[in-house]
Amino acid sequence: MRIVPQLMFEGRVDEALDLWRRAFPAMTVIPGTPVEVEIAGQPLRLLDSAIPHGFGLTPSFSLTVTCADESELRALADVLGKGGEVLMPLGAYDFAPCFVWLVDAVGVSWQLIVRP
């Protein structure tokens, strides 16, 4: 048995792949329908829905990235945050010395954290 999160887009998978390649140069992509990617060991399935639907991606499901240090976190936040939205600004919080929660330009929610 294997569980793989699937993100459903409406015509934006290629845009997501372009963005994420800049953020995660080591990302692997297995073309197909759906597309499968692996980012830092985490497999994801990306589906471009041919059928319009009345819902989208939501921040209630986030991809959490544990970064080695603040400079790595800031570099990711710069790429992923461009054209997106910040839900919690980059800073120190009770639970982490450095954290940011953002939604990228294609609507995927990312929580970037440096563990104490």
C-alpha cells in the first residue's frame, strides 16, 4: 500500500512544474496523466482536470518543508512567494526560529520552517 497526495489543477500543472523546478532544482518529474513528481523524497501526483469544477486548492492542506537554515528558507520563500500570498509572514515564532506560510502563484499552500 502507498499513499500519494494528489493536487488537482485546472490547466496549471505546467505552470506549477515551472515554478517548482526553480524552487527545487532536484525535483524529479515522471510525465504522464497524471504527472508524478518527487520533491525532497515526497511523491506528489498532479492532475490537470479537463472538467471545470467549483472548488480549488485550499490552505487547509499544506506542503511543509523543513529547511536546514534561514538562508535556505528565505531562498525557497522568494521563489514560491512570487505572485502568491503570504498567510503568516516570515519571522520567528514560539514554535520555530524561522517560519513562513504562503500560497504560491498556482494556489498550493507551503509552510516553510527551520526547526529549533
